[in-house]
Amino acid sequence: MVDEALHDVVILGAGPAGLAAAIYTTRSRLDTVVLDAQGGGGQLAIIDRIENYPGFDKAVTGMELFEAMRRQAEGFGVQVGFDQAQKLEADDASVTVIGDAGRYRARALIVATGARHRELCIPSEERLKGRGVSYCATCDGNFFAKKPVAVIGGGDTAVKEAIYLSRIVEKVYLVHRRDRLRAEALLQERIRERPNVEFCFDSVVDEIEGTDAVSGVRLKNTKTGELRRIAVEGVFVFVGILPNAEFLSGHVDLDPLGFVRTDPRMRTRHPRIFAAGDVRADSVRQIGAAVGDGITAAVTIQEMLDTETPPRRCGPECAI
Ligand code: NAP
């Protein structure tokens, strides 16, 4: 698709940050294009229980929250297009996103592409992916009903997903490389109440065993070097996240892990490129924080464009 128009804003990513930004830019009558590589939601869509997003006094699923955000955005005219950004071209006046399906040019770009899971990067993990090795408890947990599984990691995600799995599977071995969890206190309290969770602290995965399917995990004690085998049929890996920001290379500053550096108004080094949500360095990686980032970026862009020309109105009557 060749999109010759100069839009006001292109937003990459239709998760909480991107949709919040889009709600604000469309309500400000900025001509906005929202693109998502997978249809939207990002990591939000696979969370099974959210109870810390303000405004909901009962827990909701990530999908329910995403659908509510999307419906709200659509009510203001936001349409989410499918495309994955591969490259950018940027000058003083505009930014062009080059995607798999087309080119999109705008006076400002908000990068809200989020993050993806990290892997253990051991050969047996690669070999057994989809054959017992998983990165999503909500998606795959049911395959392991009444079977033993290992969860790797000690952060919020690992503990949350281990709690979820403990309701389905026979037993969860929570494998963490240190002697204490990183997860927030409430999650730690909850997981300690689960009768079928065994903690394997000071332990890393040395090898995932199995030929066509996972049959066990060999753990190595980080203090003693001792090896131990646990018999499990599933291995769920939650060892942190990596930013979806490779396509920005050269245009913005990144931190050592590749997250986008911004100032508090979500400005990057390039005056027309903004970043919001999990892709941003220093993000606290909460849904509410991502929403706040998206809104901040949208308001900052609105102020910037207001100083350049009067805001244009969206809609066919203003097709100039
Ligand atoms: P995280 O907080 O970075 O935790 C990653 C965990 O994996 C850490 O415990 C880390 O160990 C461990 N780890 C990293 N590399 C490892 C390796 N190679 N082998 C073994 N273990 C390894 O990541 P996350 O849990 O995915 O959370 C990401 C962000 O989202 C965080 O900011 C988190 O607060 C947020 N989040 C919030 C919620 C919520 O409900 N509020 C839910 C999910 C995520 P160390 O502890 O030793 O570093």
C-alpha cells in the first residue's frame, strides 16, 4: 500500500500506551494512523487476571481490558491497521514508517511497540519450544492439567503465572536463580499460600530434558554447583522482557538493553519521534504507567503541532 498522505500522527502499537495516545490525538482532531503487527493488545491480551488497574473494583482479564480500551478508541474513530514496522526514514519535518505492507508518513511518531519475552538461550529450550517449553501460561497451561511443570524466573510475571498454573497443574516447581523473589510482596504472599508450589532457589536451568516432549529439567545450584533433576512435562520461562525497538536503530538513543530513552514528556533524541509504554527505558512496566506514557506523548505532540500550524480536523470534509 502506498500511503502518500502526510498524517499528523502515526502510532505504532495498539496496546495500552498506543490506544491511550490514539484516544487523545483523535479527540484533539489530529489525523491519526494506528498500526499493530498482530491486531493489538500486546502483552496485555494474555494476562489472565488484572486487579491493580485503577477503576476496576473486580479483577478483569487482559483481553477484557484490551477490548474495552479498543471499543473506547473506536468510538472516537480510531482504526487499527495491520502492519509491522521494519524501518524509519526521518527528517526535520516528518517521519516515514516503512512497514511490511506500506509506507506511512506523519509529522510525529509514537512508538508504543512494547516488549517481548526473553529466553534462556540454551539449545534444549530452542529444540523443545512448543513441545513443552512455553512462554504463556494462559495460552498453554491447560495442556499440562494435573501434570508437574517448572516455572523459571522470580519476577512479577513468573510468580503471577505460577499462581495461575498452580490451580491447573499437579505441581509447580518455581526455579529462581537467587535466594529470594523479585516479585511484589502481595504476589509473594499469595504464592506462598499455594500448597502445590515448591521453590527451587539458587538454581538455574542447566538442561531441559526430552526428545520429542519435555520429560524433565536438570537444575544447577548456583552456590554449590550441585545438579538436581526434576521430572516435569512443561517448562514455562518468564525471565524478563526485551523491547520491540530494532527498527528504530540510528534514529533514537537506546539503553544497553535496547529500550528507548526519552525525557519525561516522552521525547526521544529525534524531535518527531516519541516513545511510550514498555518499550521505553525507565518505564515501570505497568498497564497504568503505559496509559500515562501514551497520554503524555499525545499531549506533547498536540502542543508541538499547535505551534507549527493550526490543528487539522480529521474526516473526509478536510481531505487536504
Ligand atoms: P523482571 O521483573 O525483569 O524479572 C525477571 C526475572 O527473571 C528476575 O527474577 C530475574 O532474576 C530472572 N532472570 C533473568 N534472566 C534470567 C536467566 N537467564 N535465568 C534465570 N532467571 C533469570 O521481568 P518480568 O517479571 O517479566 O516483569 C517485567 C516488568 O513487568 C516488571 O517491571 C514487572 O514489575 C512488570 N509486571 C508487573 C505485573 C503486575 O501485576 N504488577 C505483572 C507482570 C509484570 P533476578 O531477580 O535475579 O534478576
